[in-house]
Amino acid sequence: MSTAPSPSTPVASPSTTRMISVKPSHTRKSMKKYFPMGAIMSKGTNNPITVHSVNNELFAGLWSCVAEIMIADGELTRYTRESVAALVSARNRCPICILAHGAFGSAAKMTLQAGSAEDSTGTNEAVMLQEQRHNQAMAYAEMLLLPEKCRNSAVDDLPPHDTSNVLSDTAKAEVAAVVLLFNYMNRVVSAVLGEEMTTAMFSVPRSAAKKLEGGKMRNLMTRMMSPLMARSMRVKYPQGLSSELFPAGSSFLDTLPERLAGLVLAGEDRANAVARLVAWADLYGKEEILKNVISKEVLELLEDPNNVPSPEMTSIQIAEWATGTMREKVQSLSDETDRSVFNVLLLLTHSPQSVFYCTCWRRLIKIKGKQEATTLVMWWSLRLTFQNAQGLGPSGCWD
């Protein structure tokens, strides 16, 4: 998650960038309709999806991505997609997403097993094929999460069953879409909401939340909640379920950069959902730079290849590096806002878990207000996600 960005690289063509306004009440209504426990999760501003309500277009665009990639039917089962989400979240060390998608995965598995038991026409061969597809999807996700220099050799090192043809190009694109989404979600959730879901959503003190969300209590909560969530997962939703939020026929597919062109293999509705976020990020970035909210000086420092921590550093060491080794470069920025923006985006790039607890984040909120500071974090996270995407280029996984 610490890949250095290329902030000056545009993520969409200026000539095709445009946005569609969506009322937040419509987005919440769609969440309530389709999301597990939507009556609860569609409320407030402090869960991983509704925290995006700081910006109406971003809120609708993010929910559309979640709906199309995670909820709408595809070649992969919901259980497999939730398992990939939990895998990515574990790699990115995002406790809130690990807890949430561990529970969703448990519910999805329960639904899948119930469906298999009810289907008397099902054969052992079909069940085995489904399990094999699940295992290969997980192995493919593992490859997408490897450091770039390790990927090509990893293909040869995988056991034979992991390199068979059971996974179609569509299934591979679905896996890559989940990885893309959760590389973004984990970064934002870690930075803005912290580590404890019950603290973020219900203001439970952190000490109590740690006990609630750890070990045996977490497993107990998962067992209790899974049957409730499984009920909503029994309903099959077609791709395009979020299209009701947007004008009929509206398409943003021409904003997709070449690096994300393979998303269409997962379905045009999924690709279009991501494309809306590409367009939003492009437009927001241009507007903020024009307003000098993000100065070119800050961008130049952030993209300087010399301003990257050692890959062996821990999160704590990266935080110390950002405030110690980088202090001279931070002080070279004459404007206090620039210094705060640089500090936060530097940590967000290399150690998102450090943002929530750092003084520079609280300082940025004080200077710019929580809404604008949070939107800035989400914009930068989208840029990093799109620039570092894997498995979605026109040539497939190893683009």
C-alpha cells in the first residue's frame, strides 16, 4: 500500500470529464434497498460508505461502485467476492473492513450452502468446480497484491490447480475490480475512521470497542449477525442496480484510462461505476489545483522519488520518518496549509493507518474544515488507487 504515486499523471481526459449531480437522499434510499442491514447502514455519516457523504457526487459514485462490484450478480459468488475483500483488507491492515467483510463473507457462505442444500439437481462435480473457482480467485487476488517485481515469478510458483483455465477473463476482471475497490476503501477507512468500527459508528470508547471487536467477541458477533445479513443476500440483483440513481443511458466509459480498460470484461455497469469516480477525481483535482488548495509545490514534493520511505519500515517508523527526516522539506513550504496538506497526503500514501492519529490531520481539519479535509483525503486515495491498479489493463493481469 506504500507504492509511490505519480500525482501529475491525469486519470481522465479533460475533454470527456463531466459530472452528474445526485441527491444524497436518493443514494441513501438505494443503500437501504440493496445493502445488507441497509436500514441501519444508510444512516449517519460514520460508516465506510456514508462517510463519503461529504460530497454528493462522490457519495453516489462510491455507493454505485460498491453496489455493482459487491452486490450485483456476476460470475463469482458473493462469498468469493467478500472473501477477496477480506483478504485485501487484511493485507492493508484495515481492522474495520476486516471485521465487516469477514461478517459479510460468513453470511454469504451461509446463503451459498443453503442454496446448494436446496438444489437437488446439483452434482458433486458442480460443487467441486465452484470450490475450485473460489480457490483460484483467491490465488489470483494474492498475485494482484504482490509487489510488482514479484508478480511474474509468482505465476510460475503457483501450484498447478491455480493456473488452470477455470477462471474466465470475466471472473479475473471481477477479482481485480474487488481488489481495486478495497485498496481504496481500506486507505480511506483507516485514515478517516480509525481502527474500531463501534467507535466510529456508535461512539463506543476505544478500550471497550477493542474488546467488542477482538477475538471471541468478534466471532460471537459474526455468528449472531450472519443469519440476519444472509436473508438479504438470498435476493439476486442484476448488474446495473445502481443505474436508477443516474439519467438513463448516461455513460462515463470514455473517461477510463488505458490502465482500467479491462474493467469492461467485468461488465459495462461495473466499468461505468468506476468511470464515474475517475471523472469525479479528475474534475475535483483540476478545481482544487486551480483554487490553489493543493499547490503545485506540494504535488512536486509528493511525486519526488526521493521522498519515499524504505519498504522495510513499519507504520510507526514511517510516521517518524514523515515528521523527522522529511521535516526540512516540509518547512520549505512557506504556507501553513501547504505544510498540513503535504504531511497528511504523504502519510496517506505510505502509512494510511497513521493519518487518523496524527496531529497534522487534526490541524488540516482545523484549517480547512472536516468536510473539505475528508474530501481531499478521498480524492488523493482515488488517484493512488487508479494509478496503482493491477489486472485491469488491456493486456490482462500483468499489464
